Amino acid sequence: MLRDQWWYSLGLIAASGVSGAIGWSGSALTLPASCVFPTLWAFAPNRLIAALVTLAYFLSASRGLPVGAANFFGASMLMGIALWIAASLVFVSVYFVLWSSRSGWSRAVRYVVASALMSVPPLGILGWANPITAAGILFPGWGWWGLAAMVIGLMTMTTRLWPVFALFAMSVTTLASSASVADFPEGWRALDTRFSTTAASQTTGYEQQLATIRLVKAAVRSGANTIILPESALGIWTATTEALWARELKGSDVVVNGGAIVIDEDGYDNVMVQVSSDGGKPIYRQRMPVPVSMWHPWAAGGAKARFLENPITVLRDHQIAPLICYELLLVWPVLQSMLFDPQVLVATGNGWWTEGTNIVAIQTVSANAWAQLFNLPVFIAVNQPRGEL
């Protein structure tokens, strides 16, 4: 009997790792595979195995972190692995504490509580790989009803009725690619870039500013009038930067939404800036910068976390839900924005440090899944990790 339980437990742990790896592979069609995790966690024979199941899921889902962290800090892989393990401890601890040997809907409620805790601050700051993200694939266009249906589905996955929701998920996933597409505002265009940078030099120099301006002008010649640029595309936002862009846009009605940082005596804000021939100003300040690398409240000089501030903003007379980079991996920023009925979802990122990982692909899938759930047009602009333009 003990040998059988050992093999059973090992199977749960291995299956959880596969669920995380496939679900968070960077493909929309595989995202529902993450929904297997609640079942494997719920049917663990004891609390320790439930913790190991959770650990396997989280580590496989976030497997790009060690390489990404090593790239960002210019450090050895050991530092990346240490951060990877440290981040997993929060996720595992919540599911470890809330696991119960009692079956039925009591356990289902415990799962929802654990998932909710990992979806909102403070624990939600590290709430990556939440299966709730798959709601947009399984219930496209359903909005808040789809989110509610997803919660009920995930609760079902922790009970003996799990095959019912699993069969449903498999049957509708094949239809995800044929889901209806929201109407996109005319003339809007998101531009990816491929500028190289390093952790020690993330600012945008004059030559790179001119190269970005050339990209914008090329898009304008093809009919665009509203351009979305990646995170950090405008560098440090100063009066000089504003004057340069206003001069280059003079005589046009073009509006550019680009990423920048705004520095003050306490640190800096990671922002989206709206700029036109009349000048520019920040219209969004990032709610959740990347912990450790950007946001470090234990020391002065880092990025500021705005948490629940400015969930929506306005771009070209459209109310938008803005998300910058790390926020695409979390749950609360997008749901907070959706409470205000935005018309467009705008997502930006700077993936220079993600070479050799699937992090940008996961962010893109997440943005598309949330937009699909609420039937919104989505514009995604990323500085891709593939060398210089």
C-alpha cells in the first residue's frame, strides 16, 4: 500500500509539472492545460504532497525566470535559480496552508481562497501562472460572467466532478482560434522594436530616439495616426525629450503612446507617455513594477509601485486599460481596469532581458486572453530580445 501511494504521489507531482509547462508554454491553445493543477493539488494524499504538487506546477510554469534574472542582472545562473526558488515559496506556502484532507466543496472553497490570495496584493505581487487566465480561451466574450464560470469550473476541478469540466475545456479549446475579434480603432498601430540594452544602461540615447522616430514616421506613411511603442521606448522623460518628439511630429495629428521613466528625488515611475505635436505628458504610472529588479521598497531609488492607482487612462479619446510588462503576468491589474469598462487594452513591455525564455510569449498570450474574455481590441508593443534594428 505504501509503495502504491508513493507511485501515486510521484505521478501527481510529475503531472503537475507537465500541466505548468504545457499551460504556460506561450500558446493560447495550451493555456487551459493549467486548469489541471487544482485537481492534482486537491487529490494529493497529504499536505506535503500537495505542497510538492504546487511547487512542481509553479517552477515549471515560471521556468524562464532563472535565465531572465541572470540576463537582467548580468549574474550567474545560481542567482536566477535562487530568485526562482524564493518566488515559489510564497505560492507554495498559500496552497500548503489551505489544503485540506476533507473532500467535496469545502476543499473547492479553499482552492478559491488560495487563488484569490494569490491574485491581489500583497501576495498577488507574485501571483504568476494563475489558471484563471484561461477564462478568455474557454469563455470568450463572456466578460465577468465568463470569469464567474471559470471560478466555478476551477472549483469543480477540485471535486470528483472534475472530468465534466475537463471534457468541456478540451472541447471548446479547439474553437479558441475562431473566437470573434473586437472592432479595432481605425489608424491605431502597435510597433515592436528590437533595441539591445543592458541592466546597466536602460536609457534611450539620441540615436535610438531618432531610430524610433523613423519607425513611427514609416507607420504614419502607411496610414497610422495613433502609435503604441514599447515600454522604455522614450527613455527618461524630460523637457528635452518632449521637445524632440513634438518637433518631429509637428504638422501632423499623430498621437504616440510610448514607455518612459519619470525620475524624482524618491526614485522613478515607469510610465506611458502620450505625445503629439503639442507636447506630451505621462498618462499612466505602472501599478506593479518587477519586484527586486525594479521595485525594492527596502531601499531608496527604485521604481514606485502605484498598486491600485490609475487603472484606466485616455488615449485618442478612447478609454484604455493600460498594462506594462510585469502586470501582464498578474491578475489584479487587468481585473481592476476592467471594472471601469475600458474600450481598448494596451499592453507594452521591454523584453531585452528575456532572450532564451518564453516570457514575452506568455505575456502576449495573457494579454490576448484577457482581451478575448472581455471582447476588447488589444494592442501589444514589445521591445523584443533579438538584437538591434
